[in-house]
Amino acid sequence: MAEPVVLVTGGARGIGAALARHHAAKGATVVIADVDEGGAAVADETGGVFVHSDVSTGDGTAAAVRAAEDRGGIAVLHLNAGVPGGTAFGDGFDTDRYRRGIGVNLDAVVFGIQAALPGMRARGGGAILVTASLAGLAISGDVFYAAAKHAAIGLVRSCAATLGESPITVNALCPGFVRTPMLEPFVPWLEEAGVLVAEPALVCEAADAVLASGRTGEAWPVQAGQPFEPWRFGQVVVSRSS
Ligand SMILES: NC(=O)c1ccc[n+]([C@@H]2O[C@H](COP(=O)([O-])OP(=O)(O)OC[C@H]3O[C@@H](n4cnc5c(N)ncnc54)[C@H](O)[C@@H]3O)[C@@H](O)[C@H]2O)c1
């Protein structure tokens, strides 16, 4: 049987590189899409493929998805690329940085799902895992990051609902604090404050648990020392005339 193909955006380092290594170790063909050329080394190491692409653009995402489809079609899609919010409210507000943050943290998720769905539909299945964040479930000082991650979770839940009984699953992984280059500057401060900083391997474990669950449309907090369970959202009751 052909090896399953796993596409990981933002796979050059951090959580994405860990996911790429994890899937490759289980026998998958891994396609890594990243703007960082370091993705080529991860591809060499995992026997995978590196696609230099900016997934915040439709074209960049399409190139990555094409590369994965050419190798047999995507079984698992990790829409994982992410950046900090980039700016904040106030005098220094920077529109370009704001757009860049939304581009990578949200637009790339939209483009990724849009590009991957036709192939998954044609093959009759597939799993999409969006690396969101606990900042998509809670309040964060990085407000535009939080806004994009909240939106990504809303997108996952609504998208899964529109797919109905389809064999395509869409879920959000919501890590707390994970030791990666993105978090590196804050790790000493977090650890001093007693916050548990997880290793990227925990996100791989969570991804396995979500995939094995067969569930869809859920947001899964990923925190050291806590079980992997879907987040329980409050129920919204729509007002009716009678
Ligand atoms: N590290 C944490 O504590 C933490 C917590 C919650 C969520 N996350 C999320 O996990 C994901 C991975 O983060 P990480 O901590 O590994 O960060 P990281 O900075 O170590 O890795 C992010 C990767 O995304 C790539 N990337 C950025 N913009 C891109 C673009 N336009 N196109 C393609 N690739 C691009 C980067 O080059 C990098 O390789 C992100 O979505 C992040 O928001 C991280």
C-alpha cells in the first residue's frame, strides 16, 4: 500500500518540524511547506519533500498542496504555520504587520482548507488539523494573534459542520506553551512564573489522539499534565417566535 502523505505548513522548525518527524517515523511521506529554507533539512532528514512557499497567499498554499497531491494525495493536513500578532493597538500600530499576522494565522488556514478539500473529496476522506492556540480560547495580551486564533477555531467548527457526515474531519489543536523558537524569548520568564512549558512532542501525541478519535469540529487544548479532551463551548440558543 502507498505511504500516506502528510502536508505540514510551517514545518521548518518548532511544532511543525516535530510533526513532520513524527509522521515520517510512522511511515508517512511528509511534505513541508515553509518560507524558511530550514525546511529543506527537515525534508532531507525525514525522506520528505520541501516546498518553499508562503502559505499566507493562495498561490503559495496551492503550490504546497499540489506537491502533496502529486505524491498520492493528502491524508493528513497540518495547517500549522503561525507568527506572533506583530503589532498592538496604540501609536505604533502597524497595518502591514497586522495584515501579515492575519495572513499567516488565519488566511493560510482558509487557503489550506480550500486547496485541500477537492482532493480529499475525490479520495473520500482526509483529516485537517489546524494548529490554533489556547489564545484562541482565552484572552491574550497579543490581541491580533488571539483574534486570528479565535477566528481559526470558529472556522474549524463551522467548516466541520458544513461538511456534515463527510469522512473529512477538521479539528483545531490548541497548545498552551510549547518550547519552540517562537516562544524561546519568553521561556525563562514563564518557567520562573511556574508555568509548565511543554515539548513539541506533546502536540504530536495530541494530534495522534485527535486523529484516532475520529471526531470533527472540535478544539483540543494541548497542555502539559492535562488530558486531551475537546473544549466544551457554551450552547447558543437561538430566539424563536414560538
Ligand atoms: N510555541 C507555542 O507555545 C505555541 C502555542 C500555541 C500555538 N502555537 C502555534 O503553533 C504553530 C507553530 O508554532 P511554533 O511555536 O512551532 O513557531 P515557530 O516560529 O517555531 O515555527 C513556525 C513556522 O512557521 C513558518 N512560517 C511563518 N510564516 C509562514 C508563511 N507565511 N508561510 C509558510 N511558513 C511560515 C516559520 O518559518 C516557522 O518555520 C503556530 O501556528 C503557533 O501560533 C505555538
